[in-house]
Amino acid sequence: MADAAPGQEAKATSPAENNAAPAPAADNADASAIKAGKVPEGYTTVTEGAASILFKRDEVFYNEVQIKNRDLSVLVLNEYATQLEHEANEQYSRRSKNLSWRKLPPTEQTWGPDFARDAPALVNNKAAQRATKAKANADSQAEADTAATNAKATETKDAAGAVKDAAKTEDRGSLTGLRILEALSASGLRSIRYAKEISDGVGVDKIIANDLETHAVNAIRLNLSLNGLKDGEVVTANEADANMYMYHHRTDAKSSTEHTRIEKFIPKASRPFDAAKDPFDVIDLDPYGPPTPFLDASVQSVREGGLLCITATDLPTLCGKSFETCFSRYKAQPLRSGNYPHEMALRILLACIEMTANTHGKNIVPLLSVHMDFYIRVFVRVYSNKNEVKQAPTKLGLVLQSRGCDSFYIQPFASSYTSKSGNSETVRPAAFKAPNMCPETGADMAIGGPIWIKPMHNAEFVKSLLSRFSNQYTPKSAFDARELGGASLVHPVVANVADELIDTPLHYSLPHLCSKLHCEVPTTEVFHSALANAGYKVSKTHSSPQHVKTNAPPEFIWDVLRVWVKERSPVNSKHLQDPESIASKILAKEPTHKVDLSINSEIRKRGHRDRAISRYKGNPKPNWGPKPAAAGSKSQQTHRRRNRGANDQPAGDNSFPTSKRSRPNPEPDWKSF
């Protein structure tokens, strides 16, 4: 569930309308109450992070469960702002050495300062000014008086130092801060938190808090006032259709030439930021439902190397409850018969974003992809690189899932071959290597996808995020990840992602594997040790300790369980009476690999380390889940959900079933997919 209203219906807006002066405050009495330090009548105050908001429960949508989503986003954007500073320093260093400074985009393996270690520091003037102002406001009156007393004595020295520093700054160049669009803002909480809590790296220059609903935009303005922010300065409340607004800011691959944040390197024609047409550094999409209606506009309106932060809350669809709906939305078919629904949902979303970007000559580089609570969230950078776009078929593939057991195989669309000279790569259709029938049970194979088969995370980026929670970490600005309100919820997620195998698509469910054989479930330590002892890589997933991610082939997985059943957990003979049962077919075969069930020392060490923090937390409160959409929404989807009763559902339409009893059609046989 997002903190924004659902997907929006078309509302034509022109650039001229978007540039129009902000609408007057929703209610002068409410604004006056806020100025007087009072809570307006009929409102409730909610504090999250550094922001406080007012909301009417029946109008503007606030979802407490999304605090983990927003905390993680604040953390990621601070790290992203830091990386942009590193990249600017690297560009300056390379240019000073007469080297090309338009470096190729980072891949899944690269992240961090690179050349920036020895580069001179650049200055973000606007961010520095805001930080100085905030610090001055926090000083006590006594300190201010003391500073005034000493001012005359140091005036000459300070003036000389300021001139010297200004000369250095002019010589190095200054950096532009982040330009952020929250396309579906609702209360403005996320934008206000971004304005107050993103202080690392290049900082924040401008945030657009956009919403289609007039009452939501009025609420954003009230909340800005409540938080001491003036509408139109750092944060601007904007009323427009999200897609129309983003299309007015689009840039194509050929015209995307602004590869730097160093103002002196930016063509004068591109300076300063034009709020009416320039692309954004960050676009945050957090809709109520699928994000697909906004993907085309977002990949076109984000700048070179920009960041897309995208949430999808339609997990039932992505996980296979309605594969026809999933195909119509994401152009992919999920597999209900597989036991990796949430990771497949993430990879379907990434594939959808990649294919959408490819149509405009762009490609994506995922930084972080997570499943949390009832939604998924991905953070991807977008680049214009024709060579990477040509490599797109090697990044996408199909899943072939046995209908008899948990065995699955990944089939890429294409493979990349390096020329004999080593100067170029050629993409060719991949040979079909998956079996036509399940080797274990003889069952046929179901086809799912396309999915993203490359890493979902950038390993170095995740390590940088995780380091911010260390007791030894020294914050570079006012932001400290350890002080996030939901740090106890976010830290375990980041820690689990850091330990997850990034180059192995999908995973197995250990309990479900054992359910096929009707045997006891081995401990994760024993099962992981058996894989590690054979030389395979293995890890848990970030969403469940019972999920097994490994590069071991399916036949070895079943050999481990055959040995487990034979040596440790015999199966009751009643489950083997039918020779055509799944358990009988699998256990009738003798192991073809050597399996060692002894505890692996590295796995034992990993277990001790995992116990250092609580990695898989339960819900912090009862009823911790999605909330109903805001009342008064113009969204077509919300209108259907709110007004369709048990008896007025059109025959054959299961898009939004109200209950099993009200469904006119019988439940389909999902195992057939």
C-alpha cells in the first residue's frame, strides 16, 4: 500500500498550467491555526522521522505500515546523493588529467568513489547554505551572543578566509542538488521527509510534491507550513496528472547530454534548473496498485544516471493469482506452481521497467530490490547506452517450472559472445538447454516470464547502506541511519540483502521441498552445509530464512534430500504405496552425487553472525497491513473497489473479487499453470 492515492485518470495539463502560480491555501482558518502553533479543527497530527503532517482520515491517505518503505527510501537517497558527489569528483579529476569524464555507467559490480579518492572536493552551495542556516537556528541565544562578541576580533580573518575559500570553490566548481519528483504525493509526508532528512552528498535542490486531487494538494501546503517549509522553495506542491506532468519533463536518449553535476561543465543553455521542462534526478512512484501506467513517462523524464524508486502493491496479481491480468499489466506470466512468488514478482517488475526503457534507447541498473510486508520496492538507475540496450536480451529470460516438483530452470533469451579481436560483443539467440520434461518426475514444464535474470541488487551499494548502521560509522552530515524511526525494521532487511546471493535467480522453499517427500524438514544449517560441502554457493533470501538460494542444480538438491531421508528422516511407507506419487518417483532414484551432511564451518560461523541482529522480524503491531484507499479519489481502480458489492459484480469479472461466495466462476486449477 502506498502513501499516495491510486493510479490517476487522464487530466490534461499543459506546461503553461504547470507553471502557473500555486493555488491559494485550502483553508485560511487552518493556515492561521498552524501559524499560531495549533492543530486545526478536524485534523490529526502524525509525526514520522523529521516530519509532522496533518490529515483528515476520510480524505488524505496515510499508511503507517509504509514507514519501512519511506525509511528505506531516505536511506537509499542519501547514499545515492553521496554517490553523485563521488561521480562529480571523479569527473573533475579525469578532466584535470585530460581524460574522458563521461564514464560508462556502473554495472552490477561497481559502486563507490573510484577515481574520487584523490580528487579535490566540490561544493554544493545550496545544500551548504541550508545546512548552515539549520545549524544557526539550532544554536542557543547565549551562543549567538558569544559569537557576536567575538565577531569584531575575527572579522578581518574570516573575510580573508572567505575570499580564499570562494576562490577555491570557483576553481573547483559547485554541484547541483537532487531534483526529486514525488509523482503521487497525497499528504506530502515523503517529500517533506526528503527535504529534511537528505543531507549527504549533493543534498537536495528541488522537490515537486505532485497529486491529482485538489484536497491532497491543499493538505500538502498545510503540511509544508506545519513543518516550517515555504511552498515553492525546496518543496513545491503541484496539482497535475502524474503522467502528463512527467511527459512535459521527458528527455530522449539522443538529447540526454547532461552527464555531470558540476555547474561549470553544464552547458549554459541547460542552467539553471527549469522546473517546467528539465528531467528529474529522482522519480518516486508509490501508487495504490500497479506502477505500470506510469513507467513509460518516468523512464523518459529521469535524467542520465537518474534514480527511479518504484513500488508495486498488486502482489496477488504478480504472484500468479490472475496470470492474465499480470500479463496485460507487466507483459509477463507468473508461475503459481513455483515457490518463489515474491522474487519472481520483483524480477517481472524489473524486466518490465527494462523493456519500457529499451523502447526509448535506455537501460536500467538495479541498485536494490526488496519484498517487504505486502508490496515490493525497487531502486534502479536509468542510462542512455546503446551497447547496453543491445545486451537487453541477455538480461531477460524465461522460467521453466516442473509441474510435478520444485525443480526449475532459467532459459535466457540470448547470449553474448566476444569477438576474436576482443573489441566488441555480439548478441546471439541462446541455445535451449532446459529439459523438455522434468527429470525427477516426468511431468511437463510450465513456462513463466520474461523475468530479469541478472542481479537485482548492486552488491557494493548494499554494503555501503549496511555500513551506515555500524557503530563505527561516522555520519557525514545531519543524517544518521541509526536514528531512523524504523531503523530496527530497515536494518535487518539491508543485512539480509547483503548476504543474499545476487547472481542466482529465484530460490527454493525448504519446507515445500520436504512436503513433496513427506519427510521432516532439516535445519537450514544442515541443508546449507550439504550444499556448501559440495562446493556450491548458498544463502537465505532477504524475505524468509526458510528460502534457499543456491547455484546448485535441481538434481543435486534432490540428492541431498534423498540422502537426508535415507540417513536421518525415513519416510512413512504409506506415502510410498503409490508408485506414481511424487515422493515415490523421486525417492526411487539413487543419489548420483556424493552428499556430506556434516556441518560446514563457514555455515556455522554465518549462523553465529546472523544471530547478532534480529533478521526476520514479525509485524510490530496487530493488523499491520494494507489500508483502504483514500475517500474521494478520482481513480477508476479505487472507484471499482469501493462501489462494487457482493451482488453487482459483472459475470466473468474476477479482477476485484469481493468474496469466494460472490464469484460467479469456479476457482481455476492454478496448479495447471
